[in-house]
Amino acid sequence: MSSPGGKTARAVAHPNIALAKYWGKKAAPGNVPAVPSLSVTLAGMCTTTEVSFDDALASDAFTLNGAPAAAAPLARTTELLDRVRALAGIRTRARVHSANDFPTASGLASSASGFAALALAATRAAGLDLAPSQVARVARQSSASAARSLFGGFAELDTEGETRAVAPAAQLDLHVLVCVTSELEKAVASTSGMLETAKKSPYYASWLDAAPRIFADVKAALLARDFERLGEATEASAFAMHASAMAAGIVYFNAGTLAALEAVRELRKGGALAYATMDAGPHVKVLVLGGDRERVLERMQKVEGVLRVLETRPGNAASVEAS
Ligand code: PMV
């Protein structure tokens, strides 16, 4: 239901990194994942998005990082706005300004924070006051991983398309070291990577079979605060996902990815509890607890092919900013 007082709203959202990966979609409409996923929302990186509904506009307008967006991102923005307009019972077009404080479309999960911030700002600007799980449904239809960024700490997305909080940010003394191995945009967008995997990979069926068990392991380890089990299950999820994609010819790794993975294995041999995960891009995200943070950070900064390391911690839910 819409209420007066809408029109303009600004929201901030953080990216999230899946510990148990989502890879593959159900055949039904609505962009519903074929497997459950569990992620941690990251502080230290954010998207800020302002949405203004304006009767004077003939069509939606979208600037991304200060420049008018290309046709494809504009179309995806309009699709989300159309869902919000349908919910609010309005037809007004909107002006959207969005900015990331980290590289866009490079596998650093900008679509997650981007669509989370857009869904939250647009629903508020349209006069809707929805619960996070309801805003998450709006975001999910544009980018399933975005649904999880409506929540802080650790969140899950199930195979009905519903999202919920699993544990608060303080559940573990977790640090996520984002080892950037390329400044380029990712080669294959996640949706086409998933579709190719489902169509061509001989291991896609195995992934669908294994993913729910790995998810259950990740979740149980998190709830038990068992970091070693959590790290092992997180790596198992990433490698199973990438193996299924690689068997379809979808390779996100570069030389820096492999060098970083080797460094993580060496660190473990030396007694540090460090674990790696990779998404639809070449960067390696290393999970570590506070006690090992410094030595793992120092080592990862020296890896050939790692351009820089961003330090992040579990962060807050997406929020509306006072304008
Ligand atoms: O929701 P999308 O289209 O951004 O796809 C996300 C895919 C992965 O990042 C690889 C896994 C995940 O669960 O976030």
C-alpha cells in the first residue's frame, strides 16, 4: 500500500559474499535460485542510491557513478522500478542516481549491493514501507544475491526465493580479505554463466545434488561458531560451483586467482586458519579470524597477481538514509 510522503528516498547497501553459493535458477519465472545459499554482508564497501519519482519525467533516468548509464543497466533498473510501481499503484517515472565506492561489475558483487539499495530506495520513494524480506523479494527478481544484502550479518536465500537473517554480524570475529586480481569487468555475467552451466556442464546435476548438503554444513558450522568447519564447507561450495561452471567452459579464474589460492593453502600448512572463496569473477576472498588477520593480510599482499587487498568485516543491513 502506498502512503503520502514518498517521492524521494536514499538508501545504502553493502555487497555480500556467499559462503554457500547460489549457482543456477529454477525454470519458473521470478528469478528463484535452484539451490539455497548463505552469505555474509560486508561492511567497508557500499552502494548509495537515490530514487526520485517525478511527474515531469517521460521515462526513467539512471546515472551510475556520475555518468548516464548504458541501455542494459537502464533497462534492468526500469524493470525493478516497474515492479515497485505495480506494488504502489503508481505510473510515475523516476530519476535514479547510484554510486559504488568499489569497482562496478568486476565480481565484487556490485549487482548485489546495487539492486538491494535500488529496491529499498525505490520502495520508500514510492511511499511503501515494507519489511526487509518483502524488499528482498523485489530485489531478488533483478539479482538473487541482492536479496541477501537487505540483511546484515549472515543471511540465507532459499529455493522458494525467500530471504531471512541467520546470525548477527558479531557471530564470529570474522575478517574477509578481498584480494583484487583484476581491474577489468568480469568476462561472463553471472546469469549467462549459470545458464551456460545448466545447458552444457556434465557436472551441473552433481552441483544441484551437492549444494543443499554443503549449504546445511555451512549453516550448522556458522551456528555452532565452528570456524574450521565453516571454512572447509565454504571452500567446498566455491570449488563445486566453479568446477561445474568450468566443465561448461566458464572460467572466472586468472593467474592471480590461482596464486592467491596457493598462498591460502600454504598459510594453512603453516597453522593459520584461512579459507578462500570466489564468485563470478577472478578475485579471491579470504576468510580469517582476528588472531590470524595480520599474518594472512601480509602474505596475501605479497602474492604476485594480487593488485590490492580490501579489508572488510561483517556489516549491517541495507538502510534508508535521511535526505
Ligand atoms: O545474483 P547474481 O546474479 O549476482 O549471482 C550471484 C552468483 C554468485 O555470486 C557466484 C554466488 C552467490 O550466491 O552470490
